[in-house]
Amino acid sequence: MQQFSGYRLSQQGFSLIELMISLVLGLMISGAIVQVLVSNQVTERLNRSMASTQESGRFIMTRLRAELLTTGRYDPIDANLERSVDVVSEASFVKNHPIILPGDFANALDLGSLQGASGANDTLVAGMQGGQDCRGYKLGYLGDQEFYVVNEYYVEDNKLKCRGFDGRVLRGQRAAVGNNGDAAFTLLDDVYGFQVVYGVSNSALTNNNSGRPVRYVTANLLPAEIAGGSQVVAIQIAILLKGEGEVYIEQVPTFKLLNETEITPSDHGLYKQFETTISFRNVKNFLRSTKV
């Protein structure tokens, strides 16, 4: 019988060069994966910041438009209007003072729309007939009763805030009830710019009662405009918001809010500018029915 000798099996490992090549390839692949993960994280933070800023901008512009659209509104025959004061006299005051200026109210001489100095944030104060102030307070009125509402909007510590007042209290016609201007509500955080300009109409310049704005001016110029026969019929609002989260923008953009000089944020965060124009249709209707 023929016998076959067994095969001798030998084992051979990787050489040092092969191990080094494998390690280098592994490090390259790991580095690429880490880079993709970091890039995805940065992109996700940027997208979240952009989405939050866009949502905040739409929210605040929608809210301001809803609250300010009825500026100058007053209907003395409205069944819901509370009538403990002379509503004819009040109607004349409200319609002729849609935008409140310092000195308009005997009990609050400093309350009024202001132009911020050297690019600082502006203050906006508007009046109208309503059932509650910008905070949702009824200030002592009952049920569906409406009254002369005065709302103030301003920025403090990068927060857009509002306060509400009973105009009758400000005019010395009624004692204060409830939260009459003593508690400000924050409408929006991360506000780094709030600017307002006012569209004025003047029938002597337009030769008609169209109520269309002939120019836009800042709050400090309004007293002279009104003394010259003009009336505020519209406003333009610009707001600069900063996005949420830690976002680094390599090239910081420059922003120009209405009449102000250009500004460049001091950090590399995500900023976005929003603007809107609000026409006071109640004031325009009032001007069209009278000779201003």
C-alpha cells in the first residue's frame, strides 16, 4: 500500500509595512467619518438657528401688525364702548393722536414715541379703542367693554417688551385699576435692533384728502410735522434678531435698519433683519372725511 506523507502547513502574519499601511488607512477613514459628523452637527445647529430666527421674525411681525393695524380707531357709537367719559371729546383726541408723543398726557408727560439717540432702539407708543391692552389686560373694564387703549413697545436687555395703559387714566379722567402700565411683558428675546419711522400725510402738500404718506420721518421730527398740519398715517418697523444656539458665521454681515447708519454685529452669530409697513386705515378714513 502506498503511503503519502502529510503536508506541512505554515502560517505567515502581516509584515510591518502592511500593518503601517492598514493603520494609516484606518486613521484616514476615521478622520473622514469624524469630519462628516462634525460638519453635520454644525449644519444642524445652523439650520436650527435659521429656523428659529425665521419663526421668531414672522411671529413678532404678525403680532405687531395685528395690534397696530387699528391704531387711531375710535367708534363713539359702538355698543361695547364704555361711556363713563365724554366719548365725543375722546373720539377727537384718539383720532388726532394715533401716535402718542411725550407731553400728550397730563398724568404721564414722559410717555410717548421716542427716537433712540445714535442708533439706539426706538420707542413706539400708539393709541386706539380696544377691549384689552397688548398684555391682554382689561384694566378694570368688564366683559366686552372697550376703552381707550394705549400700548408702549420698547427694547430692554435685548428683549422687546410692551406695556399697556388706560388712556382715560393718562388723561386724568379715571382712577387706575388693575395693572395700568406697571408690568411690562416680554414679547420676544434676542432683539438687537428696533427702529420705527412714521409716514405722515399733509393735505396741503397732496392737494387732496387721500391720506397717503408724503414722507417718512423719525419720532423727534413728529412734533414739527403735526404742528404744520401733518398726521401720521403709517409706520415702518425694522427689527434685528439673533438666532439661537452657538453658530459661527465666518463673514459677519452688515445691516441697515431704516434711517439708521449701517451696523455690524460684534460677534459671529446668526442675525436676520425683518421689516414691515403698517398703514393706519382708520386714520386715513378719518382724514378723507375731514379737511386736515
